[in-house]
Amino acid sequence: MKLIQHAQFLAYNPGVTPSEGGLPGLDVLKKVMGSINLFGIIAVVGALAISALVWAWGHHSGGHQAEANGKKGTVVAAGCALLLGAANGIVAFFSAMGTQVH
């Protein structure tokens, strides 16, 4: 009997869904998050430029360690740019997938 009650409790749907405009300050929070994203993208541009310079300097000076570090930095910066640019889409995708879990 306890197992059935436990299974019913797990299957309970509380009926909570995200709704826009529920709390004051939502517009301010969206602007803050957008600004943080913009600062992150600007920082990634700088990191990409520095990493590319280190890569080129290491290649032309024969510094294999500097060249390898420049390559790693370039790939990491490109990955960060991809994630920052796709942040809204990634969250929207997984949020939509989460609504399909029953």
C-alpha cells in the first residue's frame, strides 16, 4: 500500500509553469543578463585576439609551447563565443524538452 501512495506522490503534477510578468523587476533582470552576455562576448573577442597573437608569435619564433597555448586559447575563445551566442537558444531548447517530461 505504501508503494502505491509513493508512486502517486511522484506522479503528482503541481501545475507550475513559467509565466512572464509575475514578479516586479523582470525587465531589469533581462537587461542585466543581456549586458553580462554582451560583456562576455566583448571579453571573448579580446581573448581570441590575444590567443591568435600568441599562436602566431609562437609559430614564427619557434616556441612550440606558446604556439600550442595560442591554439588552445583560440579554440576555447571560439567555444565560449559559440556558447554565449547560443545561450538563449540552448536554454529555450532544454526548457522545451523539459516540458515534454511526464
